Amino acid sequence: METIYQQYNIRLSIDSRLDQVRVLSGALRGIGKELELSDEKLGQLELMMVEAVNNVIEHAYQMQGGNDVRVRVEYSPAEVNLIISDSGRTMPASLHSEVREMPDPDDLPEGGWGMGLIQLLADSIRYNIDATGNHLHVNKLLA
């Protein structure tokens, strides 16, 4: 008899304020516990999401509240996909290409570690722009 696994597609949204990121982080921890993700995988997902959302608030929206930051969590037993979406300024291509190494600290402004961390922790990343906004897709394999 084949086991049938439930797949999930969960959507969260916050205002573009840094104080809202903590609430979003708590929501992701709750989702991860419900889905019985390991502490290690959940911690990695949370760090990637927080870094991506902080980048959206700081760079895409330039610290201006009143804008929508959307996070979609797609779960299957094999993987979790986070899709972080916004309608702000687009990300420079040099920041979202899959470099897979930490940038040189001497070349970074203060706080410039976000995409480097995401690239190291994710199994794959993709960035696209369409009529609904900017979308960073972050994939983490669970097996």
C-alpha cells in the first residue's frame, strides 16, 4: 500500500517593517514544528527567510513601512520551498546568482552577509520578476 503524503502551500504576509520579521519568524517555526521538520532544517529555513525578508525591507522598500512582504511556504516530504515576494526595487543580478561561497568581508558594507548566507544554506535559489513583483525562490531538500 502506497503512503500518501500531504503537501502544503502556506502563505504569510507582513508589513515592510523590521519589527514584523519576528512575528513572521515565529509563524515559520510553528509551521516547521507542525510539519515535524528537524531543528537543523527549520533553523536553516528560518535564517534564510529572515535574511531574505530583511533584505526586502532594507533594500527593495528602503525601510519604508506600508508595503507588502509575502512569504509562501511550499512543503512536500522531499523539500521545502520558500518564495519571498515584494513589489519594491529589484535585486541586482550580482546578488542572486548562485555563487556558493561567502563574500570577502573586506568587500562588504556593514550587514552585507544576507545573500551569501542564503546561497550557502539553500540547495538552490532562483530570482524572477513578473507582473506581480520580485520573487526569490529558496529551496531546501529534506532528505
